[in-house]
Amino acid sequence: MAPWLSFSSGYVLRGIDKFPKQGLVSPWRLYQNYARDIVLLRYGALEDDALEFSRGAPVSAPVEPVAA
């Protein structure tokens, strides 16, 4: 795992253990590079074996409590 930010500011270094982590390779790696992000969003693949999309379970109506 890699740190989420690569800043060397004191306030970041003091709290770096509380920040989320990121992976070492895409798609779990954040590069903080605008040009790279634009290319990835425009031309990158939408499907990924790690993700599974579904409609989910139907949501039932909330049950109102009965007054005694």
C-alpha cells in the first residue's frame, strides 16, 4: 500500500497514518495528474473484472409503527 498523498508538509506528515491508503497500480493508484486523468476518463475502459454492477435488492416501503 502507498500513502494517499505525496506531500512533505509537516501537517500532512504528522497525520499521514490517518489518511486513506492507495494501491500500487491502476485502478487503485491516484496519480494526481490532470492530463493523465483526462486521457483515462475519455479513453479508458469502463469495464473491470474487479467491479460488478447490479440493480440491487428492491427497497420495500417503510413500516409505520402502530399506535397502542
